[in-house]
Amino acid sequence: MDTFLQQIFNGLTLGSIYALVALGYTMVYGIMGLVNFAHGEVVMIGALTALAVIKPLAAAGLPGPLAVLGGIAVAIPVAMLLGFCIERIAYRPLRNAPRLAPLITAIGVSIVLQQLAMIIWGRNYHSFPPLMPATVREFGGAQITDLQIIIVIVAGAMMVGLLLLVNVTRLGRAMRATAENPQIAGLMGVDANRIISLTFVIGSALAAVAGVMVAANYGIAHYNMGFILGLKAFTAAVLGGIGNLAGAMLGGILLGIIESLGAGYIGDLTGGFMGSDYQDVFAFFVLIVVLIFRPSGLMGEKVSERA
Amino acid sequence: MNVLLEAVGINKSFGGVQALRDVSLTIRQGEIYGLIGPNGAGKTTFFNVLTGLYAADGGGFSFDGQPLDIAAPHLVAAAGIARTFQNIRLFANMTALENVMVGRHLKSRAGVIGAVLKNAGTRSEEAAIERRAVELLHYVGIADHANALARHLSYGDQRRLEIARALAMEPKLLALDEPAAGMNATETGALRLLIEGLKNDGLTVLLIEHDVKLVMGLCDRVVVLDYGEKIAEDVPEKVRRDPKVIEAYLGGAVA
Amino acid sequence: MNTHAKPWQGIVLIALVLAALPFAVGLGMGNAWVRVLDFALLYIMLALGLNIVVGFAGLLDLGYIAFYAIGAYLYALLASPHFGLHWPTWAILPLGALVSGLFGILLGAPTLRLRGDYLAIVTLGFGEIVRIFLNNLNSPVNITNGPQGIARIDPISIAGVPLSKPLEFLGLALPGVYLYYYLFVLLALVIIFISLRLEDSRIGRAWVAIREDEVAAKTCGINVRNVKLLAFAMGASFGGVAGGLFAGFQEFVSPESFSLMESVMVLCMVVLGGMGHIPGVILGGLLLAVLPEVLRHGAAPVQKLLFGKVLIDPESLRMLLFGLTLILVMLYRPAGLWPSATRKRELSA
Ligand SMILES: Nc1ncnc2c1ncn2[C@@H]1O[C@H](COP(=O)(O)OP(=O)(O)O)[C@@H](O)[C@H]1O
Ligand SMILES: [Mg+2]
């Protein structure tokens, strides 16, 4: 079953990226109960910023991986600053507003960022230079590139890092306390505003790295890439149980694998009736089925409404 | 006197917490029946099971001579049980009047077609709904605030509005969960008069209350829960002297 | 002046304004702007439909455009050379309302237990699924003609008169966009009327009650499942009618018109206008339908005027300003541009 293994490898790569982005959604949701619809655009800005740095570095003769590292080193702070500003401008003034108001500002921010990106980088697709080692390895009949391995490892390391940050450090404790109950956390001396800002900043850093990964994996980046990626990652976060870090990781990886398998097998499953164009249907279909049976996602707390 | 509600062997647990343990009780037609017990004794949980919000782990109810279907809250409401909530649940962005009008849902039937055509039937039904709602606002004493949003009413008025909304359902049993909580002495006095009035009109009342004076003064009979178990059920004077009750209250949180 | 005459005066005035509007717009700014008005009316219908689901019942639906798509494709399939069917308009539109309404129930039913943002993502998924199917149902059996869409759809015709052709009237040739305008105004008024009647009814109160507190609504005897499904069905049926009108008006449909961005757009109309408040929603629909067009036409000339050349791609600039508008309006008017009077009265009190 070489296709099977192949699709698992592909899915794992894609899923690691989804998971990184999903973490951004889920952290913000956990703390503020808000879907940061602009998060996908942070991924996009991260990718394009990195690319803008990588190209001249590579042209200047820097070795490929170093150039990429340089790009990431610039993209991360840019994305962090962006995340910080998004929260300040679009969400903080609306803390006590009707629930849908921040959703609309988020959509507004998302549109603005896309258009700014288009003005800066143009409408065209930017190709990601083949700087990363593309050695192909064989595994039980399936192929996996070094790039894929690097993506999975780096994503895994970042997730472990985040889990440590949240579960072990003082800052993490403050974050969890704020997520639990901002008022009480405030009474105990936690500056909720600072924690919220930090949450956005950390999520944005992950997003920037994920952006570079997507660009490297598919070989292209463009101003429109954030939207569908954000959508998938949000789906992954919900699948895992939004607000739950481990859930976002699980949801991301699962969604990646489901999509890859779906794309690989959907034709066989439906007797050729549905082609791989239905890949997205597959992802949403799984999400819907999961939510019907587990309305709070795979790892979300079961909410029994207190009456 | 006739039995209105009979609960038999009600059980409910949350994870490890047994919130109700084999609770059986009988409420008679026309009485004010008190449900007391220390904090966390399971009183609210009993309401939630009775009104179909939580599924019971075991046991059942009969109401007005029929088995009570507690599969869904709206079925319980249709059977004739109305309730209020310990932490007030009003329709915050509807006016006081509209809140009470929602309470008339079961007593009216206009659907989409009636609403759109607004034929004579719908018009007279709407008029009747509004008339009854205004009456009830007068009855509980907040008619002045008919057009204020529920969330802008004072705490005491919100409690009264919740009672008016429940009364709009013309229930056979009115279940009140700590209606006097957070009220000052004057407001509590007014509430007491209100509940007595309801009794005089023939309504049966199931009352959870922490204010011991209020309970002892109002109730015909009282049941005491402790850690989910019924430890006493009798007239107030006897319950007050029951050593098990005294023990529960002294040992637990102050009621 | 006797007071009984006043409402009538208002109605006559509104009727006159609505009747004269296309002439004022058309003669003043060209027929392209009458077309913009036509689209604005379709969006108003959509916004009012979504308002029932989101504004009244409080169910965040991010896939609403699917019902517009269903109405539009139904019209396209039943009145075009694609299948060689040419059903009359008056038969398709009610059928569109019905079929979309049924889809509303079908898609709503599995989501009943979901709340808030979970509901949003699932409805979004449904919307995308519908679009993807439209995009791909061209093989093995060609139903939707895939991404190419369906062309040469029959124009809407009333009493055998197609609205696509100018109509001689009092020696005046009324172009198609005017005729469509009058039809759309009429249907928009019907939808507004239905919305107003529903809002002020037992059903409308039940919707708002479940929006405000589902648990309390249940204990008031409201069958939450049925009432939610009714909201989905009603909202969807408005969308279905608007979709049919869209197909007949454009004489062409393709999956592109039913992207997630369109759902988002309609949601913005509802929220930005004033959720749950019908006049606000109408205003929201009108503004967000017209604003991008104003920006589209204004972006280039204004830049020329200011900088002597076009610095920023007008298409881009228009979306940029649109996004900024969404942000600013929400920051300064979080309850929408025109929230309901009770809310306003309460705020100022
Ligand atoms: N929805 C719930 N989930 C978990 N535990 C609950 C829930 N509701 C009540 N409990 C628990 O059941 C016990 C009884 O609670 P409750 O009925 O609210 O007490 P009372 O109303 O008598 O103060 C308490 O230990 C409480 O923590
Ligand atoms: Mg209680």
C-alpha cells in the first residue's frame, strides 16, 4: 500500500502546518472566546515577508538553509508586531461589545491585510526558490523529502515548546488563569491585557513559521494564501476542540491526514464519481460528523449547560 | 388533598458527585412546599431534573395523575410546570413586557402563516397575549417598567419579572429557585405577599429558599435535602426541631 | 392636518421615491448604476433572510450564500438550454423558496446541538460543500456544468414579457435594468413585510427568546428544535428566491458567485446595519452593496485628482477602504449603524 503510506507522509506534513496555525486560533479562543479571523493573513504576511528577505540573501550567495533561516528571523518579529497591532486595534476596544462586533472587525482586518499585501507584493504568485534540501528518501515504497521531515520536526519542536511554556512557566500559569477567569486572574495580580497581547504575539510567531513552511512545501506564496489556510486551520482547531492546545495539534494532524487520504482515495471510494476536487468536502464532512457526535470537538470539554 | 406531583427515587450524579440520591417526595394540590438544605445539597439539581434540563439517572415523576415526560423541558412546561432560576435567566434584550409575552407561547398558537397574514384570529390572540402580560406585570408590581429592557431592571424587579413570565404559562405548579436571594427586607416582604396571593388563587408552589424565616412562615410543608438525600419532610415546626436537620445545618454551610 | 392621513402620506411618499429612484439614478449617473441598485435589492433580500437566522434566532450562519446558490441553480437548470427546460418564472421562484427552505432544514438539523462558533464553522463547511459540488458536478453526469457555469438562462418574464428587453411605455423605452428594478423592489417589499410581521409575532418572540437564553426559552415551553429549524427554513427560502432572481437577471450563473466571501459579505450587512433590526439590516444591505461600487468608480479619478496618476490599483484600493469601513464602523458603533430603538432609548436613558 504505497499510496497509503505516501498519503500519510503528505498528510503529516500538511497536518503539522495546520496544527501550528490552529494553535494560534485556539490560544486566542481559549483566552478571549473569540475567533481571530485575521490569523490566516498573519500566516500569509509571514510567508511573504520571509520570501522578500530570502530571495536577496540567496542571490547574495548565502547557502540555502541559512537564507531561509534569515527569512524566518525577520518574518517572526514582523508577524509578532502585526499580531500585537491587530489585537490592539481591532479587538481590545470591543471587549464588552456585542459578540459579533469583533468578528466583523476581524473580517475587516483580514481584507485590509490582504489588500495591503497585494499592493506591496502584487497579484502574482511568488515562487519559493528551491533552497531547502530536497533529497528524496524511500520508505516502504513511499517517498519523503528532507523538507517534509524538517517541517514535521520543527513543527513538533515548536508545539512541545509551546506546551512547556503554557504548562510549566509562570507566564503559562498566568495565561491559563486568564483563560479560566479573567476577573479572578486580575485580582490575583495578572495583567489580563498583557497576557492577551502576549497570546496574540506568540500565536503570530507560530503563524509566521507555518507560513514559511507552506511556501516551502508548495513552492509558492501569494497574497491570497492565508484565507483558505486559515479556514482549514480553524477547522482543525474546532475538530480538536477549540480552546484546547492538545486538541488543536491533534485536529491539525488529523485534518492533514484526512485530507491527504481523502484526496488519494476519494475516487476509489466513490467508484470514480468524485475526483480529488472533493478533497475539501471530505475535510468539512469529517468535521461535521465529528461535531454531530462530539459537539465540543474531539478533546473539548463536554459542556453541560449549567442551569 | 390531592397529590399534584410525586417524585419517586430520583437519582442524579455528576461524575463522582451524587447530587440526588433516591429522592422521593409528594407535593399536594394548593400547598406551598418548601425545599431547603445547605448549599450544594442538590436543590437546584432537583429542579433541573424535574424540568427536563438534566436527564435523571433513575426514578420518575407523576404529575396531576399522569406520568410526567421529562425527556425535554418544553414537554414539562406543556404539562403545567413553570420555574424560575437561582441566577435569574431573563431574555435580557427583550422588554419586560416581551419577556412575559414569551411566557404565553404555549397558550397561543399562531404560526408563520398567521403571523404574516395577521388575520382576525392572530390579531385577537396577540391582543390577548399582550393584555394578559400587562395584567401580570401589574400583578407582580412592575408595570411601570413594561417597556424597559429586562437587563436594565433592578435585581428585585428582575426576580419579579421572572415570576411574571412563569405565571404567564398558567402553570399548575410554580417552582421558584431562591426567589428572595439578594433581596432586601422590604422586597422580601413584598415577595412573601406575592407568594401568599398565589396560594390564595389556588396555585401550588414549590419553593427553594435560603431565608429560613421566609420558608417557615410561608410553607405548608418542607422537605430537607442534605448531600442529595432527603433527611426530613414535614410541617415547618417539626422540621425545625428535627435533630438531623439541625445537624445538617450546623455541620454544613449556614442556610 | 388630521393625524390619520399621516401614515398614508408616508407610504405615498416612499412609493414615489422608490418609483422615481431609477430615473434619478439612471439619468444622473447612467444605467450601470441602476444595475447596482438592482443588485443592492437582491442583497437586501439576502440580508433580511440571514437576519432571521442570525439577527432574530442568534444562530451564526457563515454558509448562508449556499441557499442563494441553490435558488440560482434551480432557476438555471429549469430555465435554460442546459437541460432544454424552460419553466415559467412564477413556477420556479416559489419552488426555489421551497427547495432552499428544505435545504435549510436539512443543513440545520444536524447543527441543532452546536453552539456559537461551532455552528459558524459547520455552516461555513456546508456552504463550501455546496459550492464545491456545484463546481464539480459536471462529471460523470453533467448537472451543473462545473466551473464554466450555466449560460443563456431565460430572463425573468412576467405575463410573457421578458424583463431583459426594453419596454415601450408611454412613449418611453424602459430599459431592462429598470424593469428588474421594479420587480425587485416589489419582492423586496414583500420580504420586508414578511420580516416585519414575523418579528412582531409569537414566532418572532420565540426566535429572539432562544437567541437571548436557550435554556429559559425551553422552560417557557418553546420547542427549540422546531423553532430553530423554522428560522433556518425561513431564512433559506428568502435566499432561494433572491437566488432565482439573480439567475434570471444575470442570465448566467457559476459557482464563483457563491464563495465564502459572499456569505461573509451578507453577514457584514446584517451586523453592520444593526442585527435584528429590520431597517438597520436594509441600510446595511444597501450601503455594503453600493459602497464597493462607489469606491470602484471613485478610486481611480480621485487618485488622479490628488496625485496626478493612479498609484494604487483601484480594485485593491476599493477593497482596502471597504475593510477599513468595516473596522471603523464596528469600533465606533459596535451595535451597528442603526440598532433597534429600544436599545437606543435604553442607551440614552
Ligand atoms: N452541571 C453540573 N455539573 C457538575 N456538577 C454539578 C452541576 N450542577 C450541580 N452540580 C453539583 O451538584 C451538587 C448539588 O448542586 P446544586 O443542586 O446546585 O445545589 P443547591 O442548589 O442545593 O445549592 C453540587 O455539588 C454541585 O457542584
Ligand atoms: Mg441552588
